[in-house]
Amino acid sequence: APIAHDASKRGYYYTEDYEFPLLKVISNNQINVLANAKTMLSFFEGTPLYKDAENLLETISQSSYKTEKPLLDRIAVAPNPDVKIDKVLWDKIIRALENNLILKFDYKGEWKPNVESRVVHPYQLLLQGKSVLLWGYAEERKACRMFNLTRMRCVAVTNRTFNLPEDYSFEKHLDGG
């Protein structure tokens, strides 16, 4: 890229018109979507993924932004209340998801008076409003269940693996599958 340094402004600038190479392989609409994906990223706020994804989107969208005011600036995602997920818990769940490892944890259901030990085959993480949920097969119930991450305690990733079923997706279980 044709760049030069300007000591008075303490930075670099382009000496002639320059088109970012990424612009040659993606459309204007895709650039607009990318530039505004940060708004959609708000669903991940409070998770360990958020900051890295935000920085990546910011870097790419600033360096490849063609239009001054894209239509997607007029489309917004309503902010959700802050959800804070412990990074250690998040990392354990991600490791279990990536390697199909069974999780063991204590869980206090919203309507249950007691804490129960659970053994779960983690299938998916779901972001719903202000909640981050784990969708998976609960061995105790012999059925798929949803678990709110904020209600999970003493989470351990076991060395036991499971086979991910073809119909693992939460969406496939809606309306009877």
C-alpha cells in the first residue's frame, strides 16, 4: 500500500487512492453487513468471545468501508442487559463442545429448591435475551435439556466423550423436530 508517515499528525496516511485487497473479493453489501456486524455482536456481550470479535470486526470494517452511511446503520439490535459469564466456565464449556467431552456440574434450577448434580453431553450454546444457555443431553433425564450458565456450579470437563447426534441442533427440536 502506498503509505507515508506524517510526524505532525503522529501517524501514517495513504499517499494515493488505495483499495483494500479484500474489496476485490467481497461485495458492497457484504462490506456493509460486516461494518454493522458489531451491532449484531451485542448478543455476545458479556461472553469471552465479545472483545476479540469486536476488535476483529472493527479492524476489518474500518479498513474496508466504502460508503459513508450504509442502510444497515438504520437497522439496530436492541441492547440486552449485561450478562457476565466467567471466562473459566466459558473456556470449560468451549473445550467440551470442541472435543465432545461430557460435562459434570451442580445445577440449581429456577423452580427447584435443591441443587442437583448433572452429567450432560453439551450440544450447543444459545444466546437468548440476557441469558447464555447450554443445550445438551442430560443423562439423568435421558433427554435434552437447557441449562442457564449462571446457574451452573462446580463445572468439570470429564475425559468421557460422546457422539454428537445428527439432530443435535436446538432448532431441530422446536415444534416437534
